[in-house]
Amino acid sequence: MKVTLLELYRRKAGLTVRELAVKTGYVANLFSQVEHGHRRSWPVFRQRVAEAFGVPEKDIFTAEGGLKSIGIDALLKAAE
């Protein structure tokens, strides 16, 4: 099982999908679709999300604009 880095950053920041959507200027439904991989991100979206977390886009998104993800096992191991 995997989790997207977008969801990981959002949860680590203690934000709901709705709160992050408002912070980045999008509606929650659209944001949720991107976060769950049902809709592809676009350059302005990626830029706003990265700015909201204070990280480079490449930390969350692939060069093609897809979402990076991490396996739950790797995530748990890193937390040890």
C-alpha cells in the first residue's frame, strides 16, 4: 500500500483537504481528485501546493506532474 507525498505533507501539516484547498485557491473536490490520482495536476496547482508547504515541487510531484508516493512499509521504517 502506498500514500502520496501530497497527502503525507498535508497530514503532517495538520490540514484537511478542504483547508489546503482553500489555502491554495481550489475547491476541495478538485483538490481531492488530484490527491487521490483521479485527476492530473497542472503547473499552477503544483506551484501553489509547493508554496503552501514551503518545499520545491520536485519533493511532491514527478517531472511529468504526477504525484510521488511512498510505500507504507518504507514510511514506517523511516519513522523508527
